[in-house]
Amino acid sequence: MYYYRYENAEVSCCYKYLMFSYNIVFWLAGAAFIAVGFWAWSEKGVLLDLTQVTRLHGFDPVWVVLVVGTVTFVLGFAGCVGALRENICLLKFFSGVIGFIFFLELTAAVLAFVFQDPLREWINDFFLANVKAYREDIDLQNLIDSLQKLNHCCGAKDPNDWNLNVYFNCTQLNPSRERCGVPFSCCLSDPADTVVNTQCGYDVRDKGNMNDWSNKIYVKGCIAALEDWLPRNIYIVAGVFIVISLLQMMGIFLARTLIGDIEKVRYNY
């Protein structure tokens, strides 16, 4: 008596649950980003007055949190549900968007390398526009302060860029107590200080020149500081880019493998 074993195509449980596990982390992370973004807006009263979104002249960092969170949440949802329900449409949507994002990253990296001078000017103009709006948004203020403290810099090109801000400009008619000053994040830090002196930048630019200011504040611009930072940390930047690329390619591979298995099963039926 002979027994025959018929091999039937089936969806790999290994790839299926790897795909689910891969995406559940991003799904939850996206939900957390969205929650943090709306919480930040609620703290600033934006949710009570939506016109504040359009009134802000500078860059609101909350937008980055919300956009990243929304994209991550949607992709995580498509990957999780597509894997569990064996839905080809969701899996194709997931792999297609991931591939498109990867293409955009490569394009941005190439364009940044080729058009360095226009990029430098755009970053300079972007920074100056946000210097003007420094006091208009607390998140933008914290972002600029962190950038200046971490990179030991002040302004885009030099501390005089703070003349563009109505609170810090040096005109005689400026009634602000911060007139001819700079934010505290421009001040030289003393490791012995346990309390941050938020008034350390008052009147710094009222007299003398940048050589005289150099014993109180940072005189290097943040654009130059970032240009110096990148060559020193090129391996870290490259490593981050490689890790992100590998994660994206892994997601595409899992999705395409599942799509192939599902199509084989449907073809056999």
C-alpha cells in the first residue's frame, strides 16, 4: 500500500509573525508620537485655538512629531493587519510606501552632496527665520536653545543675527530688557554652576565687538558649528543611515515574501 504526500503551498508562519512583530513596534511608536504631539499642542493651547497654527511665523517642532507619528502609525497598521489578515493590498501599500521613503532618502542625500552651497544658504535662511520667531513658540525656543548649547554656537553666522529678533535687537527705541543681548544658551557654560543663569546674555552686545564678547558668549555661528560637527561624526551619521536603510529593506523583504506566499496559495485554490 502506497501513501502519497501532496505538497500544498502555504503562507509561512515564520515570515507572517516576523512581519507582525516588526510592525507592532512601529505601530505603537507612531501612536505614542501622535499622543505626544497633541499633548504638546494642548499645553500651548493650540487645540483650543486652531488659528495659532497659522499665526506662528517660525517652525513648530510639534509638526515633525505629528507627521513622523502619523506616517509610522499608518505603516505599522498596514503591516500588522496586512500580515495577520494576509491582505495583499495592505502589504503592497506598506512595501510601496517604504520603498518610496527609501528613494526619497537617497535622493535627498545625493542632492545635499551635489548642491552644498544652496543647501547651506537655505539652512541659514531657515535658521534666521526661526531666530525672529524665537519667543513665539516654547518648543521652537527650546529647540534653538538646545542646538546652541550642544554646538557651542550663537546665531546662524554670529551673535549679531539676534538683532533680527524684536526682543534682542539693539535699536535705541527697543523697550525690551533683553535689548542688545542674546539668549542664555549662547553663554559660556561653567561646570561649577548648579543653577542656569537665564540673564547671563543681557547687554552682552551693547558694547565692544565679538572679540570682547568671546569671554562671555559663544561667537561662532551655528551653521559653521554644524559644518564642523558633520566631518567629526560622519561615521555615526553613516551608521544611523545604514541601520535605517536595513530596517526598511527588511520590511520590504518580509512584505514581498508574504505577498508571494499568499499569491501561491490563491493560485493553487
